Amino acid sequence: MKKAMLVFTKVPKIGEVKTRLTEARGGILTPEEANSLYESCILDVIDVCLSIDEADLYICYNQEGDRSYFDSILAGVSNPQKIAGVFPDQGDHFNERIQYATDYILKDGQDDRLADSILIIGGDLPCLQPHTIRQAFAKMETLSSSEAGQKAACRKLEVNNSLLGACIVEGACQEGGYSLVGFTSTTPINFQDMFYNMDGITALDMLVNKAEAKQIPLAFLEMVPDVDIPVDLASIMPLLRALVTAAKSDPTLMIPQRTMACLEQIGLQSVTLPAIRDSI
């Protein structure tokens, strides 16, 4: 099975990324700090993806983004020559844009497809680790070859002398969303109403609903938190510190060096209110 990772992101631009972290939106960062944090996260995520040799990395960015600037910062990641492709999205809203990015790679299973399976990864996941990505692809391999996967496939597609079945893998994040989602090119799934719908259904619930409706085998990955609002930032900082300590005895872990340096430069510290003892 030919595998693809897709980092779906925006080109960093002051005042247009992570605005819910800024003081103007009730947050704690300046627009410049929010932009610097987002850029650091993106590059750290890409470095994690580039450590995976068994899958190609593609990056899809917002069509309004500055491609020249994006190319300049991508030149600073580890092994930028390993990036298989960088392309702008298309569509009027998020659902359409992520659908376009997926179709760009899987091409409905046609002969000119770039991959047989895809793992979509957010750019704001500084705690993402290589083992999570490898586990996602391993689960796709298992489920796609299962009886349920074969039965749920929307088309017949032979890969390595066997039929490629359907499957979905997902890793949750906060507030009913998901940080990673992967599926094969024979999986009957689309992003219609996935992130924005009139019924108030969370993205994770919508994904599960689609899996249940088509009886697509679903695998669950460990949660990988993203950073959208101040409480996310406060929650993730202790995780990053724990990751640094754990990496001293586990060389397979990757420390998000840029994100750590950015937070240190901003001077943030995560604290909690002291416990109040019950009076006697």
C-alpha cells in the first residue's frame, strides 16, 4: 500500500492565524506571538512527518497564503527535499478545501493517484510523535485487509496482488474534534458537513456517524491535542515539559524544539490554583 501524509495548514501570517489566542479575542498573546507559535508548531509537525520513511509527505496550504514565504520557512525543516509536494487548497469553506486536498492525492482510486491511503494531520499538534503516525498506517493495513474492510469498499482496487478494503483511523483532540484522520482510497467517505453543519454535530461524531452508516471499520488512535484557545496552551505546556524529560530515556521521542523555544521566548508558564483545604 502506497501511503501519504497530508499536513493541512495555513501559511503563517500575523493577524490571521491562531487569533483566538490573542488578547483581542480574549487570549493572552500578541498577534506576533500567536503567529510565531503557529509557525513553530507547523515546522515541528513537518519534522515529525519527515522522520517517517514509509510514507510520502504532502503539504496543502490556504490558497490566499504567501507561497514564497511558505517555501522560505519550509527550507528550514529537516530534509526538505523529502517533501513530495506542496499545493494550495481550493474551495469556499473548510469542508470543500479539505475534500479537494484529499482528492488531489487519492484521485478516487484512479491510476494516476499519488497514494492508496492518506493520513491527514493538523499543523498545530506540537506533541505529535512518529509512533502515532506509524500506528495509524499499521491499523489501516490491518483493517483494510479485514473482511469488514473488504465488504465496505466502494470500489475494487488491487494493490500488491490483493484487494484494498475500506477503513478509517482517527485520533481525537479537544472539544469533539480530531487531530488526525486516515483512510484508504476505497473508503466511501467525504467531508460534506464534517466540520461545519447546521445541526451542531461535532466533527468526531460526524466521522463516527459516517463510519457507522457505511459499516466502515474504524480504529482509534491516542489523543493528540491541538492549540486553538488559551486553555489548550495552558494544558499543553506541562505535556511538552514531560516530553522533554521522557525523551532522555526514550530516543524514539521527538522534542518540538521550535515550539519549546517560542514559548520560552514569550515567557509563558502554566500554573494551577492551589488546593483549598476544607476548614474544620
